[in-house]
Amino acid sequence: MTDLSALAAHETSIQRASSSSWSAVRALRRWFDSNAPAHEEDAGVRLDWGRAAPFIGMHAGCLGILLTGVSPTAAWTAAALYVLRMFAITAFYHRYFAHRTFRTSRAVQFVFALVGASGAQRGPLWWAAHHRNHHRHADTALDPHSPGLRGFFWSHMGWFLTPRAFHTDWPRISDFAGYPELRWLDRYDVVSPVALAVALYSAGTLLARLAPDLHTDGAQMLVWGFFVSTTLLFHATVTINSLAHRFGKRRFATRDDSRNNAILAVLTFGEGWHNNHHFFPGSARQGFRWWELDLTWLGLRMLALCGLIHDLKPVPAWVLAKGRG
Ligand SMILES: [Zn+2]
Ligand SMILES: [Zn+2]
């Protein structure tokens, strides 16, 4: 009898170990393929540590600066990549894919989707679908990231790391889901950031050999250009979900808790005029006054002058008139 119960206990522990290793395999697969079969608790709101490991790794990678030091080349590369990718996120992930505030060609939409995806904020369709749900349900129980309901950590990044947030809400983004190249980018959202990391390491290695006076190398370019720049880009972007629904002025009495915040507008190239944006999301411009700095709007106008995009939707006169005073 004793032998039998020991055998049963042994089998149970093998089953448990096998089930948890299968969970690990599933989490690992989903790092590389966001369409891979999900865990059974897929609708949960707990933090999914297995899936979140690359996100944590990205933060840990910033500690690499202690080993690599810094050079002007690495610091400028980090800054340039912040600027380029912030523009791709705000102009294309947000103002184009989520709100359709201008028109462009299939090639341009893909190029900027690819650049935006290198910011490791998942694919453009995933991003835009979640953001459309945010506008639809802002600061209600159905909002994916309301600070008023679930606090700062949740709204800033907690929600992003829960199993239920990993899905793309396809019905919400059906207007773009017909493009196979965008669906591919959404499914393999890891490809663009990894390609950028490899390119930075390779460029740094090459510079170390060809231009030793720059005092950089592969590891330093990887740490600054990818880990530091991408981590800052992530946290700046998500302040719009956390801080811009808490701190700032409310020009418009919207049904949500959105605010206009000048500091956040500088960090995010115009997204900080979030109360303006919640009142009228259909405009490509978010700074409604001449003094409301909106670098994304300026960038979009430059792209329009070059003929790469067109039909930028302006802020209507009735909105400007309503916002006075
Ligand atoms: Zn909002
Ligand atoms: Zn929006």
C-alpha cells in the first residue's frame, strides 16, 4: 500500500512538473509568435511573468551602462532612435492606425509600422485596437488602463503584462486587418526590435574597428541604442495612459479624466495635449493653440510636404471656438 501511494505521489509530481514545463514552453513560444495557443487562464488580470520576461530583461539591459560606459556616438544614437521611434508611435501607431487622421500609401504605412514596432510596444494593430478600446470606454471599467479605477502601476504598465492584454482585438481593427504584412508584423512583433538590436551591435562592432577614435563598440551601442532608448521610449509613451489621466488641466469637459499636460507633451511630441485629443480624436493635430507644442504635427506636415502622406485632418473651427476661455 505504501509503495502504491508513493508511486501515485510520484506520478502526480511528474504531472505537475510536466504541466508547468508546458506552461513555460507556451510562454516561450508566445515571445516569438503572438498568435501561438494561449494559456488556459488567458483572460486573467494577474501579471504574466513568463510573458513579461523580455520586458523585464529590457529594463535589466539598461544596467549594462555600468559595464560599457558611454560615448557621444552611443548617446546620440540613443537620442536619435528615441526621436524616430516616438514619431513612428505617435504619428502612425496612434494618429494613423488608431484614429485614421490622415491618408498614406501601403508602403509608407508599412515602413512606419515597422519602425514603430522596433519600440517593443507590440504590433501596430494590437496597439491601435487597444487604444480604440481606451477611447471607447475611457475611465470606465472597460478601459484597458484607467489610473482612476486601478491605480498608477496598473495604468502605466501592469495592464500591459496581463494575459488578457496580449490579444489583438481583431474586430476593433478590422479596417487594417486585411493587410497581410501588418498582420505578420503584429504576429511576429519581436522581429523588428530584435533586428534593431542586432543592427546596433553590428554597427558598434564595425565602428570599433573602423573608427576607434569614437570610443564605442557593439555592447555599448546595443545598451544605449536599444535598451536605454527603448526603455525611455516605453515609459514616456505610457505616461499618457497613467499621468495624462491624472495631472494637468481640463480645457474640455469630456466624460473621461483626460488632462492637458505641457511636460508630457514635450516628452511625447504632442501627445500630452490629451484632453484636447479626447475631446476631438479625429484631428491629426493635438496641440490646439499655437503655443501648444506638437512636434508630431510638425513632422506630419513635413511628410505631407514631401508627398508621403496626405489629407491631414485639421482641428475644426467649432472645436477651436469651444475651447476658448
Ligand atoms: Zn486617454
Ligand atoms: Zn487616441
